[in-house]
Amino acid sequence: MGEAARIEPRLSTFDTAMVVFSLVVGIGIFRTPAIVARAAGGSMLFFTAWILAGAVSLIGAFVFAEIGVRHPRAGGYYRVVADCYHPALAFMLNWSQTIMQGAGAAGVAFIGADYLGPMLLPARYVNAHATLALACATMLVLLAFNYRGVSLGARAQNVLSLLKIALMAALVIAAFALARRAPLAAGPHSAAQGPWPLRLATALVPCFYAYGGYHLTMNLGADLKDARGRFPLAIAAGVLTVVTLYLLLNLAYQHVLGAGGVADSPLVAAALTGALFGAAGKAVVSVVVFFSAAGFVNATIVHMPRTFYAMAEDGVLPQALGKVNARTQAQEAGLLFFGATMLVPALVLGSFAKLLDYVILVDTVTLAVVASTLFVLRRGAQGEGGFAMRGYPLLPAFYILCLLTVAVRVAVLQPALALGGGAIFLTGWPLFRFGRRLFGASARPSGS
């Protein structure tokens, strides 16, 4: 084989900002507002949670951008933690993340099923079992598409992604242009109990879920022209666009439905369009949200097996998980394994709320550990001359503290999930040792 081509910076500031926007904007904004509203207990704390989570996510985006510039090696979390701390810790975190990513994709499939189920089934059949069946069917169909080849999966992704952006813009415009056609807004929701700091911490959990994805800025440093000067602007523009869009959507939800109406509407986008356009509008938006959810699940199925490829190269996973079909470019064993990481949590946990808590618990702890590598990289002066975030070390420390606060809050509210997440993390140690012994000898070097 010839020498691998080097990555050349081709992205403009606008291009990078839009990539950041696409990495963050998912499907959670169509499901989490009701959970945030119930936890917050009022409009002021509701919007405080969304703004605070957005600000923390902006800091996190800068943290991970600098990590990516200072440590520009393939492998993401796994590589930077292995180099800064130890390969065993890197594997244990990546193992937990692998299971979490499957659960995260399953959670989004549940959102799509929640929206589509009432459109497909008579009311008496709309229940948790029907939602579970529809979510699992969605995952299986998308797995089958990707099993047949990467190109087919990518084509499906292109169609599904465009629907999401159009839907968000349409919801905001319709809510403020046609609000007089909506019923009177419901009064304030008062079901939440406890002091406001605890309610805020609980409300932040689903907000962080909705803002997830900014950590992938660590993969963009080599693609942006004049990264040192443009990276801060591109990241700020991308994340602030997301924050603005989320706040506008939540304002639209509350403008039409009221604080209590949002809290009592798990399918808040459908409730909004139902209030504005009646049953027909509710049906249309429900179908669009379903396809948007399918787009996210499909994107996860496309990229996650590539992580297994890198780990198999390093000899910590079986070589079969990294094997690529020469004709279709599909990682067939990797797809089957990732399919199991989606379907098993879906069947065991059985609801979006539990999947969300599990995902956030694992993700916040992992992000905190990876973010802490910035202190190691700075101390070693690695990557000097590249992008460096402002506010170091206070802002990275504040970011890590916020992540750990959310993780502790989830652990207090869901101790069984905390124990399960901890058990999965600890199983990574024997798997790492076993994998190194069994597969390490035959692994190919990962390159310098």
C-alpha cells in the first residue's frame, strides 16, 4: 500500500460552524422539554436550565476542540485517554461508551416510536409494549440497510437529515405566526418538589442530553483553514446557533401550550402542531419526527462500527469486529455487535426516560475524564502554537464540575442505573486484559 494521504484543511469558518450545528442538533428537543418542565416546576427555572446547559456545552466544545488540536490522532476518546493516562482506562471508558451509544440510539428510536405509534395504531393499542416493538423494528430495519452496504446507509442518511432542520424552522414560524389559533395556554406546572438547586440539577439532565454532540469538535481541527484564528469563531457560531434555536423552540412550545401544557405533553412537537393545525398537523409532524429519529439512529449505526475497527487494530477487540466486507464496505460482525448494544438496553430498560438517564450518567463521567486530559496535554506543552481556549484553567475545571454534578444527581435519582453503569465500566478491565492476551499478538500496528 502507498503512503496514506494527509488531511488538508478545506473547511471554511461557516462550513465548520454548520458541522458543529449538525453534530449537536438531534431529536431530543422534540421529547425532552416535557421532562425539563416537570423537573423545573416553572418557566424561569425551565429556561435557566436550557441556557445554563447551553453555556456549559459551549465551554465543553472549546475544551474538546483544544484537545483535538493538541492531540490530533485517530481514535477519539480511546487514543487521548490511553496516551495521557493508561490504555486500560481508555478501554474501560470506550467499552462503557460503546454500550452507551447503543442505548442512546435506542432512546432516539423510542422517541420516533412515541410519535409514530399513535398515527399507526388505534388508541387502545398505544402503550409501552407497542412503543418498544416499533422502536426495535426501526433499529432492525436500519441495521439491515447498513448490513447491505455503507453507500445505501449513507443515502438513507442524506434524506433523513434534511427533514429535521426544516421541521424546527417551521415549528417556530408557525407557533408565533398562528398563535391566535391555539387554545388558551395552560397555567404554571407545580408538580415538581424540592429546593430549586436540586430541581435545576434534575432539569439539567435532559438538557445535556439534547445538547450532546459538541465533544466531536475534537475531530475537526485538521480540517479548518487557519484553525488558530477561526476555530473559536466557528465553534461559538455553531453552538450559539443551537442554543438560539432550542430557546426559540421552547419559547414556541410555551407560547402556545403554556408551562403546564409543555410539562404535560411528552410529544410536545405533536401537541404544538395539534393546537395550531388540528389532527392533520399533528399527524404530519409526528411522521417527520419519526423519520428524523430514524436519521439519528442510522447515523449512529454508520459510524459506531468504525470505532470497533480502531480497537480491533490495537488488539483489544476480536479482529472479526474490524473486518470489512470488500464489496459492500460494511463491517458485518461490527454491525451485529452494535445491534445487540441497541436492542438489549431497549428490552431491559424499556422506556425513553430510563435510557436517557443511563446515557447521561455514562456520558458525563466519560466526558469529565476525557476533558481532564487537557490539563495533562497543557502540562506537557503538547500542541503548542495551535488553538488554545481562553479561561484556562478555570473554565475547564468548571465544565468538569458541572458534568460530575449532573452525574451525581442521576446516580441519586437512579441508583440501580448507577450500579449497572459502574458494573459495565468495571467489566472493561478483564475484557481489556483478556483481549490483549488473546488478540494482541495478531493485531496490526495502529501506526505512528
